[in-house]
Amino acid sequence: MTSKLDQLREITTVVADTGDIEAVARLKPVDCTTNPSIVLKALGTPMFADAIKEAVAWGKKQGGNPEAVSSAVADRLAISVGAALVKLVPGRVSTEVDADLSFDTEASLAKARAIIAAYKDRGIGQDRILIKLASTWEGIRAAEVLQKEGIDCNLTLLFSKAQAIACADAKVFLISPFVGRILDWYKKSTGKDYTAEEDPGVISVREIYNYYKANDIKTIVMGASFRSAGEIEALAGCDRLTISPNLLDELAKDEGKLERKLLPDSRKPDPKVSVDEKTFRWMMNEDAMATEKLAEGIRAFAKDLGTLRTMVQKELQLAAA
């Protein structure tokens, strides 16, 4: 009997949600996703010691505001992690625009273009990279412009159908609806435990998937943020699923039968709609879970980005001593 992971790979593109080079080499996903938390964790391993030295040495040669220099070095390190992952996967690596730019369309565009240019300097084409943006109204607008420039985007921190509809309107390449964080909110709010079939995060992704397929929307649905293998199994057949190494290992060890849950041709009618800014903001306002989890996610990623920049500042100070 083949493992559930191998069975899943036959119906869903498996993506690794990690910056762990050894795990990626072992598990052989098609793509990799990163975020500030993942980059920070990766840089704490011995594997990136030389990359940190190189980036700090580069930073010492830069002029200007110390905070701007430390930010640029942090960006360079994020690209170093992404470049290492590109060597290991046949597909794409997602690299995130700074979380503190989530409400600034123009700054997000500038950062995204800089990320693509930095990869190009290392001989990595934009066809290997996904620019990751928070699913705020401003982030979605930035993605719309980037897509027209041929830069594919991954819209993250997505918790609601309103966000998914706006992303579809913007013709983004891929969305990452979060499963586990939705479950976290409902468990805390209701005090209830949920089975995989009852899981509010699973139900949310299934609804978004159905809406996209029912309306022939080409944007890829990639479920993310899983708390258990059961959630993953409940979304078997989704376009893509980005999964942490520990859950990938769990699925690899399980030789039970995996049932396909999502089929593109079994869609239910779901009329296509569009949302303007006013409608989007009102729908988000009416969805406490989506509003709270989006804000919480941005804060968490911004905090880890701040930690990374502080680490870089200390390294630069030590190098200057």
C-alpha cells in the first residue's frame, strides 16, 4: 500500500511550508512557501551561517541610514533562503513582501519588484518565484498590477470568501486560504472541538474552491496553515496544499486509504460576483473572524520581521566593532 502522502501527490500538488533545507531535500515537494517566521527560523540553523556573514559584509559596504541598511540586509537574507530552496524544488518559491507594507500598495509594488530584481541578480528568473502579499485591499491591488507585469503572486492570510472574490477579480495567480487559524478562532470562540468534516477552516476552503471551479476562475487554490493531517485529508484534491514537514512526515508514514474530497467537475452552482472597495471592506467588517485573523497574522509576521532586522543590526554592530 502506498502512503497517504504519495496518494495525495497523485491528486494535489504538494508544497512544503518551510525553510528547512534538509526537510525539503528529503520530502521533495513541488514548491516551497516562506514567510518572515520561516525565514527567521531557517537563518537560525548552521546551514545559513555563511549567508549571514556574506550579507553582513555586504551591508557594511552600504551607506545611508542604519535602519535602511539593516532592512536591506534582512531582505538579502530572505532572498538567500529563497535561492537555496529554488535549487531543491522544480517549481516555485514564495517570498513575502514586508508585512508592515500590507496597507501600502505603492510600497508593496516597489518591494515586490526589488525582490524579483534581487533574484534575477542571482540568476533566478521570475518564473521560479511567487511574490507573497497579504490579502488586504491594498495587497490585492498591488497583486493586480504585478500580474499585468507578468509577476505571479501568492495572496496569503486569506480567511474569507470576500478576500477570495477580490483576488479572483484581480486575476492573481494563487491564493493561500488558511485552515488551521480559522479553526483556532472558532475553537476559542465556541469552546467546541471539531471533526475534520465540521472544521470551519476546511469548510471555508471547500466553499472558495467550489466558487472558483463553478465560475471557471483560473486562480489556484492552495490550502495552508494546517493543524492536523485530518484537515489535509479533508481537502484532498484541492489544487495545491502547503504543508509543514511534520505533517508531511505523518502522511508519509500512514499507509491507509486516502479518499479524494474535492473534484473540479463536481462543483455546485455559485453565481459569480465582483466586489469593489466599499463592498470588500463591509464584508470584512461583518466577518469578525476574518478581520481579527488577518490583523493578527500581519502583526505576527511584522514582529518576526522586526526580530530579523534587530538580529541584523546586532551583527552589523559586531562587524563594525
